[in-house]
Amino acid sequence: MDSPPALELTGLTKHYDDGTVALEGFDLTVPDGAFFGLLGPNGAGKTTLISAVCNLIRITSGDVRVFGVPADDLLARSWVGLAEQDINLDRFLTVEETLIYHGGYFGMEKRDAVERAHEMIDVFDLRSKKDVRTPKLSGGMRRRLLLARALMHRPRLVILDEPTAGVDFELRQELWRYIRKLHEGGTTILLTTHYLEEAEELCEEIALIRGGRLLARDSADGLRAAYDAGSLADVYVKAMSPT
Ligand SMILES: Nc1ncnc2c1ncn2[C@@H]1O[C@H](COP(=O)(O)OP(=O)(O)OP(=O)(O)O)[C@@H](O)[C@H]1O
Ligand SMILES: [Mg+2]
């Protein structure tokens, strides 16, 4: 039996209230189990697309499905784990509370949530900060907690909106390693990044977005061939330059 794609966008259009056209007639299918990258300049529509997938915004028109289920269905929401671009942690909660509350929000049993929280705390090396409130964490620790929180409820699709922005070399390597492991375990990954080498290193397929439209989607090799370019950076420059 064919499993439905992790993500299926059909004619996705989002016009914000002030008239900004963030996405226009956007079609995209991401297969179950893919490691998929979204690349595009500031304001291209990447975060808007992610917000539509997570049902955080009201879309203007189109259809968004997560593993075959409409994105505004609670089931769809429960299958997605999102680490947002903006670090939005509750400043009154400790590391442990942040994770356990999130588990509760997604309907996890208390015991399971506590166990999973401790697992995440170990995986992301936050043990010594377990009882520390989030404003007292370093920037990199906040990123790690954000990722741990996104993974708490064992989502089938993990969306990472610029997870390595402002992250040091060592932590970036660590995050890469962990995200790869997740992917090997069958989790679908959707990643946005402005680091082209990151997209090239991690993603099996990449979508290039500009001005709310899909320009191309292919493997890094496929994109290089299609744009007759030597590197992904060359592809990017060629794709993004207005002609
Ligand atoms: N709440 C909002 N109201 C009005 N316009 C918005 C809102 N949120 C985003 N936009 C606009 O929609 C467009 C797409 O923004 P979006 O955040 O999706 O881009 P992005 O690709 O994530 O960019 P970045 O790489 O900078 O994160 C931009 O023109 C942005 O200013
Ligand atoms: Mg963004």
C-alpha cells in the first residue's frame, strides 16, 4: 500500500490582511520519509508555508494535507513537530516543565511525558539545566530546547525553520547528526536554511522559492544540472536573479 505523502500543497495561496502576497498558487509534494529543504531569500514565503502546514494562519485558498489529512485537523497537527524560526519559549517555565507541558498539550500521558522529557534532556545535553528557567539558558541551549520540544510528542513530520541560525560550529554538527538520525529512523524532515552547504549536505531534495512561488525542486545534483551550475551557490544565484 502506498503511504500518502507527508505533505501535499495544492494551489496554496496566502495574502496577508495588509495585502502582502506571501504565497501564490503553490504546489508541492513531499514524500513520506523525505529529507526536504526549502531555500529562498528573506521574505520568499518559507515561514508562511510552514505556518500554513501547522495551521497557524488562515490560508486564503488552496489545500494543505499532512499524511493525507487536512492540515486543520487535530490529527494532522499531532503528526507535526515544529521548531519555529523565532525562539518562543515560555520564560516562566524550566527546561523540564517546558517539555512536560508540551507533552500534555499534545495529549501524552503524564508518565510518558516525563520519561520522554528526560530522554530529550539527555539527547540534547541539557541535564545540568533541567531546573533552570528558559531566560537563563544560552542562545544555543535555547535552540536545543526548541528542538527537543518539537520532538517531544514523536511527530512523523519534523519542521525546522532555520534551526542552525546563530548556532556555533560544534552545535551545528551535533544538530546535523541528530536530525540525520531522526531521518534514518523514518521521520520526514522539512528544513529551511540560508546555509547552502547545509542544504546540500543534508537534504535529498530542495525546493527553491522566490516571491511566494516555487521556482524548482530537485536533488542538489539535479539542480546543478538544470541550472548548468558548478555549485548549489551558483544555482541559487542563477535561480534568484530576476531575468
Ligand atoms: N503577519 C504578517 N502580516 C503581513 N505580512 C506578513 C506577515 N508575516 C509575513 N509577512 C510577509 O509575507 C512575506 C513572506 O514572509 P515569510 O516570513 O513567509 O518569509 P521567509 O521566506 O520565511 O523569510 P525569512 O528567510 O526572512 O525568514 C514577506 O513579505 C513578509 O513581510
Ligand atoms: Mg522565515
